[in-house]
Amino acid sequence: MALLEELTPGVVVKGLLPGANVTVISVKRHGSYTVELVYKEVGGRLGSELLYSDTIANLEIAAAGLPWSFDAEGALFRLTSEAYRIRLAYLFDPLIAVHTSLIEPLPHQITAVYQSMLPRQPLRFLLADDPGAGKTIMAGLLIKELMLRSSLERCLIICPGQLAEQWQDELEQKFGLRFSMVGRGDVEESATGNPWDERPYSIVRLDYAKREAVRARLEAADDWDLVVVDEAHKCSASFSGGEVKETERYQLLQTLSQKTRDLLLLTATPHNGKEEDFQLFMALLDADRFEGRFRDSVHSSDASDLMRRLVKEQLVKFDGTPLFPERIAYTVNYKLSDAEARLYAQVTEYVRQEFNRADQLGSDGRVRTVGFALTVLQRRLASSPEAIYQSLRRRRERLEARLRETELLRRGDQLEALPGLPILSEEDLDDLDDAPEAEV
């Protein structure tokens, strides 16, 4: 409360004007309880007011100094303002992920991220460029760009086991992004029992994630902003005899499709030649649009708005020159040496004998599995003598280990009836990696 005696020229008064202080210029008294006050506003405009004792009692003398002040720690203010500036950097640099990464992207990689994917919200997309186009680079650019735009707080990458470490290394070395590898040990050591709630940026192997118990944890985890699936064609389903046959991998992606805002599928072979299977595959991106269409006699579909596919002939550098040299295919005949001819005959005979034994197993699933593994042996033989040697060596070591295990069980009288051929373990199936996807 201000006193009449305190109203002197130069004093700053609060309460005379709403929301603003004024500076007293002059005070003229009219009796004991009335004064005429001339003041100046902050903007410089002059004004006058006749004040009575009750009005004067509502005024306050403002503290000396500026109408505003900043007394916080300057270093913290600078840190906060710099963080906010960086957060808005994408508004001033539309390719900020490119300029803050250790890569030299090619034209098709930039257009994929900044023209085909980023404008889509939410993103449901199939990137199906030919091998060698750099789909990992494109996915890394997308992830970093979304992070810089504060639009990505949880990201999951699913890939085949042999590619998991490559993904982890490339994301950290080229983009500065640290992703955790999640496996069986991480689940057991997790404080909550669900490591995906504790690790917002993670990589998981496809065949580990498809297991029922692991899939249940993924389903129970918090939703993701982005899920990236590499070699996504391995997660396809098939349509046969009027029924849909879903694999565990396909069911995994069906679950995750409902748990994420954005879903990006990466594959160089999106179509296996069967339109019905392709529509089931695209249903992972848009179930309302594709699921059940083939059953309803819709035998063709246009998915161009949900995918991009560039073949090697379309990939060019910034100067317009082809990225890959022209491919000229022709057949070269050659004659096997005597040693090569004997090796080919012996491997072929071995495959024929094992096929005959597989026919006696009585289990269609195991017959196909053994058949695929043996077929790969012939493919390795056509590749090089060293390739078939390593395959046969690994197979012999596994069979010998199985034989030793059987002998130990027999000595302990714990032997159970075994089929005619050893059960193939996960290591046995490693040789299937090079088999055509249509066969596998």
C-alpha cells in the first residue's frame, strides 16, 4: 500500500493501470486527501489521474529496476535454448539426418526416405529395391530423421540372426544410434521380465522373436513408434486349397502390426510369383485392404502406393551414371576333370541314397526338411569344391556327434527309439540359407 508522501517524481507505481507499471512525473495536491498525478507509461505515453485516499491505498511502489529481470544461471539457460534449437533444426535443414551421419547417400536412398516414406503418417511401407541398393542405409536415415523430429521414442528392428550384429554395428557407426540386442539371456536378467519395456531401441532375431513365449512378451510390451523388418519375405503366408496357411513368422508380424504406429518391411523379393501370397503379405501393411481379397475372386491388386521397387538398372549416381555395371549373362561350357567328375558322381549318389531313406520316415515335414538340406549339397557342389567340402565336413561332424550321444545313451540304458535318420538341429538347417526362398 502506498502512502501519499511516497508519491514523488521518479517513483515507479504499480496498480494504477492494469498489467503495467507507470513512472510518476509530477504530483499536485488538492487538499489533504486528493492529488493529481501525472505519469508516463512504459511505452512513453503521458497520462494524468486524480487520486483520492481510497485509490492511493490500492497502489504499490514497485521495486527499483527493470519491469522484468533474469536471475537464473546463464549456463543452464544457454544449454536449454541450445537443446530447443537442435530440436527444431529439421525445420531449417530438411535433410538433417543426412548431414549429421557418416554416410554419402545416393539419390535413390534420399528419395526413398524424404519423398516416399517421411510424408506418410502413419507409415505402412514396403521397400523392395534390388539387392545392393542400401536398404539398411535407408532405414537408418528414416530412424534418425524421426528421432531428430522428436517422433520416435520406441523402435524395434527384426532381422535374421546372421544380420543382427551387422544392423547393430551400422546403426552405431554410421548414424550414432545405439540399439540393444535382445536375446534369451536378456529376458532372464530383465528386472520386469520384459526387456522390451526397458530397452526402447532394440534388435531381435526373427526366429527367436517368433517363439510363442517371446511373442507374448512382445505383445505385452508398450507400443512401438516404428518396427522395421529386414528380409520380410521370410514372414510370408500361403494360400492353398481355399485356406490360408500362416507361419509363426507371419503371425509375429500380424501381432506387431497392431502394436506399432509405423511399419517398414524390407525385402528384395516381395513377390514369389503367386498373387494370392503377395496379397497376404501386403495385408501385414493394410489388412482392411488386402486380407481375404483373393478368396473373394480379386486376382490382381495395385500396391504401388504402399511400396517402392527399383531394379539395379534404375539406380544411378548423382551424375546420372549407372550405379552398377551393365549385366551381360551368357553360358560358358566347361569340362569336368576326372577328379571333379568322380566327386560329382559320389555326391549325387549320396543325395539319391539319402532321399530314398527320407521317403521311409513317414513324416512329410521331416522328409521336406531333409530333402531341402540334401538339395543344398548339390548347389554347393556346383558352386566350388571348397564349398561342398565345408558343407560335407560340417555335416559329418554333426552326425558323428549325434552318434556319440546315441552310444552314451545306449550304455546308460536310456536309449529311446530313434528314426531312421538323425533329427536335424538348427545347425543342420544352416545349409538352407542359400536355398531359393520358394523352395524353403
